[in-house]
Amino acid sequence: MAYNITPLSGIYLAGTTTTNPNSAGTAIPTFGPLGTQVFGSDGKRYVFAKAGAAITASTATCSVNASTFVATGSAGSYTSPAVTLASGDYAWFAATSV
């Protein structure tokens, strides 16, 4: 399991990010903003994104939209974390950094 080597705290690269409801009942991630990028101990670059649909654990063909930071489980160069994501989950998606 990779861990964050960028000097930021509160980052868990291996699963989903927890959320808290706001006054309107909308789930707000406890980390943000979307699109934040960090480097992991495994040499990969990770981007914080929101799953746009259900994504199977460790899917190696995810795409992340560069303007909305919504991830989909097909036609891309990112890998999803090792947990199955439901639509709307927030997580870190890995890509080769070189």
C-alpha cells in the first residue's frame, strides 16, 4: 500500500475519503479541493476526484475529467483505489508519474 510523500496531512490513498453532511444534507468530503495532486511512495502521482459511477476496485483504465475531476471506470490511464467505489464517493486515483 502506497502512502503520501507530499507534505500534506490527512491523505489516505488506499480507500475512500469520508464525508460530512452540510446543512442541506449534501455530503462534503473532509479533504479537498477536487483535483489536488500528491505523490505516493510507490512513485505514482495521485489526483483527488469524485466517482461519477460505480467503479470496481483497482480498475486500471479509469479516466479523470481535467475540469470537473469526476472519474469514470473506463478509457483512461488512472487506477482506482483497492476498494469498490459507489457513484459519488471521493477517492485518490493513481497514474504513472513519468
